Amino acid sequence: MKKITLTIFLGVLLLSVNAQNRASWMKDVKWGVMLHYSAKMLASQNLLDADSINLNKWNDLIDNFDCEGLAKQLSDVGAGYLIITIRHTDGFFLAPNAMYEHYTGQAPGICSNRDLVADLYRALDKYGIKLITYVSSHFDFSPAEAKAFAFDRDDPRKAEAYLRWQEVIREFSMRWGDKVSGWWIDGCYRPNTFFRHPDIPNFASMAAATRAGNPNSIVAFNPGVFPRIMSITPYEDYTAGEINEPEGISYRHTFDETIDGRQIHILSYLGSKWGVGDPRFTEEQAIRYSKEINAEGGAVTWDVPPLRNGTISDDYMKQLHAIGKALGTAK
């Protein structure tokens, strides 16, 4: 444990809390797009059998992900960044990770052969579009994973499991370096129990793991769906801002177009639910919500369902282009 602690988290002491400056680019680009690229959501949206998606079929999906096509689409609509799930809940990873396989003993396990994140960066960077990665802080482990990560149900903090999971995150960060501009950390639903401690694992160690390869990466920790936008720790740079109903957003105690010194950011979905369904808003509604968020100094991220090859359907492209045009970023 001491070796892991010293190896991964030495950078905690050097962690900058100058979060406002680090995340200010989000306000400048105004908005972005999120994709939940996971087996279950792809199956639901694209009429696939989720139970039949094994690692071989997952690798086939990843190998046929059209990074160039998606990047061109995002450029056309004027999105400033893409958020993509590295792994959603209990699904597969979008890239190899030796530390995960070290703990689980699974090779190749649930990691794709292709490093999709690195390839996405190369495609997006041609258009000046930044890349943010999504990972969960909490655990929806299989029994084998629970054993591998020393997930102790009797330990209120799950300390050892969190330390090992942060090793996995750190390896991703070191692999990608400045190719990844930020992280959106899901599942911080019990922050007092798991993260608000002077000793690691805590918010500082999680943030340090994400910034191991890029000290300028921006980080947000998601406490769940709350209409009132908030920052939950000084170790984040922007608000996670998960919202189901954009009509009900509440901004309280803002100062200089920030919340507690952190960049305002809202994340919601254009479909019927996260990653699936038909558009639930009219273009006029989506535009109005986006403008209202920008008017508060915030950036807005719209989640849309991806097609099998990672690109976006015409229905959603129409909405995204309308948003980008209204915000003055679309071509």
C-alpha cells in the first residue's frame, strides 16, 4: 500500500487550486457534445443484442469507430469539445489498460485493443476540438472485479478499492498526456464517506490521478442530479452540472460568472434519456436552454446517442447545428 501511495499520489502536494483559470476555455467555446459509447446503450439505440456483445464484438465496434467522421460532424456544428465515456458502468473500456489487467488477471479482459481515445484526439485536434474523458468513481463491479480490487463491503470507505481504481485512472492519464484536456468523474454520490478525508483516497488523490499525465487537465466530480448547480470540492475546476430537466436549473451565489470560483458547466441530454431515444426538445427549446446557460457564463454539454460507428444521426445533427448556429460557433 505504501508503494502504491508514493508512486501514484506524490503529485497531490503540487496540485494547483487555480481552477478558474484552468477551465476558463469552456466558457470561451460555449458548448460541447457527449457520447455514451457503451455496449448496453449502443444495443438499445441500434437494435443490437446487448448480451451477445462479447470482447470480440466490442473490438469490432471499436475498430470501426469513425473518428474522422465524428470529428468532421462536431466541427460542422461548432462544438468546442467532446466528452466520451472510457467505460460506462459495467461495460468495456475504449482503450488498453495494463493496470486494470494487473489487478484482475484478465488479458485481454474487457479492454479494447485499439486506443480509441488516442485516435479520437488525433481526429479532433485537426479542428481544434478538445477531448474530455468520462470515468466513474464508484463501483459496479462483477464478482471477479470486486475480488481483484479488494472491494470490502464492510469497509465504509472502500479505501483499498479506490486506491487501486485510481491506479487505473492514473495509467490512462499517463498514456494520453495532454491529448486529454479534462475529466468528468461520475458517481461521487457519498462525498463525505469516500472523499472528504485528510488521508488518501480523497478528492486530492483522485484529481492527482487524472492529472498525472497533464497537469492542466480540468476535473469535475459529479454528486448526482441536482437542479442547483454546485461545486463540491476545491479540487475540481468546473461544475459537473448533471441536469435532467434544463427548465429547472438554479444558479445561486454566483460571483464573476463562477460558482464558488469554479467554471459553470451544465450537462444534459437531447434524447429521451442518456445515450438513447429520439430528440425530446424542439430546436427552439434546445437553443433557448443553451443561450440561458451561456448567459450565466456557463458552458453546456449536450449528450446525444451515437450510431454504431460513433457518428451522430441526421436528426441530432440537425439539432446540434441549430444550437451551434444560434451560439455563433457553427459553420
